Amino acid sequence: MMRAVLLVLAVVALTACGEKPQALGRTVLDTPAFQGTGTPFTASGWKAGDKTSWETQLRTRAQNTQNEYNKVN
């Protein structure tokens, strides 16, 4: 009985060490955020690669949707 319990514990301990990496693929972190990702889910009026447009979109989003003082009237 004791041998079976030790065997089960050893199997559980070894399976915890065998986790596979959960990365979806190679991620490129060396490009600036304003370059875009090439997906169709972008804000209207924003042009990929235009840093000024990117900063304007961030500023507008922060003021319109994330500023609680603007929401309270």
C-alpha cells in the first residue's frame, strides 16, 4: 500500500515538471507601438506608422472614455 502511494506521489511530482511552454509563437518586441500590427481592429482616423496620429488617438481615448471627471455632469 505504501509503495503504491509513493508511486502515485512520484508520478504527480514528475508531471508538474513537464509543463509545455504556452507561447503562441514568436513575438516581436522591437517595433514601436505606433507601427501597428496589421490587424483590422484599429481606431478610425489612425494611420499605421504615424506617431502623431497614434498619440492623438491615445489622448482622445483617455479624455473621452477613461476620464471620470468628463463623465460626471
